[in-house]
Amino acid sequence: MAAFAALGSTSRVAFANPLGLPLGLQLYSVRQQMEEDLEGTLAAVSAAGYTEVEAAALPKKDAAEIRAALDKSGLRCVSAHHPFNDLHARFDEIVAYDKRLGVHFLICASPGHRNPPATAAPGGRAPFTLDDWHYNADRFNEMGAKLAAQGIRFGYHNHVPEFASTEGKTPYFELLRLTDPKKVTFELDCGWAVVAGMNPAEIMKNHPHRITMLHVKDFKLSATPSSDPQDAKVTELGLGSIDYHSIFTEAARSQHIEHAFVEQEAFDMPWKDSLKMDADYLRKFNS
């Protein structure tokens, strides 16, 4: 099902993944490398076969400098990740920055509290109530409306907490229920959904046309079910426990996926080899 897709008027050819899309990488994968050598890292990403990227954990540089490095490497930044608290505090500033990168999607990658606790909870972030999740849905609709007027789509990216039962409800499904499809789309992180005990294919089957982007990653999962995501070990695509055949098949059937990004949160081998292995997995994939 893999195919070739020419990008624009250039002579460069991108190998498409099983959904017929250019190969994409979430730049969180190379956050440490970008800090040390931005241009060299982006050149290596391009050399591995990726043509699209999603911004996250970028070095603290002016947007013009980041854009110049992307352009030099032949990479298109089509999406960007930001935590809720940053979007709440600096929405207009972030949008202006991302527009200079050329994004078409702005993705919220974490939830926020309606009334943030004054002090940090023991062991990390305070738990989210059902009211917090409903607050997020309202804010997402507002942000989505503002962005739509500027030609950018707003979306939400999951991790594990979205699937933890909260006051008898599953937050992810509440977000799907309460957000306006015309204002809010979803980027389904297939790996974290599986770690949370969910089936990404079933999520898509039950919620057609709500998901426009995927994160594609693999984990080595314990043979014994565990509620602790720390028990899941990140690995390269094809080396872990996640079977993407049914995921890609359902994505093609019930969604209109516009971008799919590899996210390699940690490496089991030299990072350049890892990115190439992930790219090769998608290039050779037969669903």
C-alpha cells in the first residue's frame, strides 16, 4: 500500500507511509540533538526520509531562525505542540510564532485545571476532575474558533490520563463529545492509547471523522497488564508490541488522516539509525 509522492515542484521524492502521506517526524524525538546542533539535526531528519515535521521542544530561537533551518533541510513544519498552560497564558504570541513556521495545525498536548492548585501536588501534577475536563473542552472550542479565523486548525493530543476513568466517565470521550468538530480536531497518539489499555482502531471506528493526525510509536509492553505507564518501554517501530495493521486499516476507513508523525521518545540504538528504522518500517509497511 506504500506509494511515492512528489512534494511540490521540487525534484525530491518522499516515500509515503501506509496512509499515502509524506513521512512525518515529531521533533520532540530529537529535542536534545536540536539543542546541540539545530541545522545538523534537521539535515539528518531529512536524510532519514522525513519531509514533514511537527514542532515540539524547539530550541529557544527566533522563529525566523528555526524556519530558515527547516527550509535549508527541505522540511515543512505543518503542526506544532504546546501545553495548555502556555496557550492559556500566551495564546496570541504562540500563534504568531507558529504562523512564521508555516503551521496548519496548532495542537494542545496537555490539559489544564479550571482552578490551578496554588502548590504542586505530591509526586507531580494534581489530578484532573471531570469539571476540569469539561473546562478544557470549552476552552478548546474557544481556541479553535479563534484559530479558524486565521486559517489554522486547533487539535488535542492525548497521553495516558485522558483514558483514566474519572467520576464514571472517560475524559477522552468527553472531549470528543463536548468539542465542536468544526473547531476542534484530534491527534491520536496510538502508542500512548495502547499503553492506557485502549484500542486505537476501536476509538476511530466509534468516532468517525474526528481524528486528522496520528502519532506512530512503539512500546515493549509487559505480558501482564499494568496500570503504570512506566512499565511500558519505548522502542523503535516494529520492535515492540503494537500491531499497526488494524490501526492503519481503520484510519483509512473511518478517518481523513492528513498527517502521521513518528515520535521516537527514546532510542534503543544510535538516534540516526533509529529514525531510519522507523522510516523504513513505514515505507515497507503493507496493511
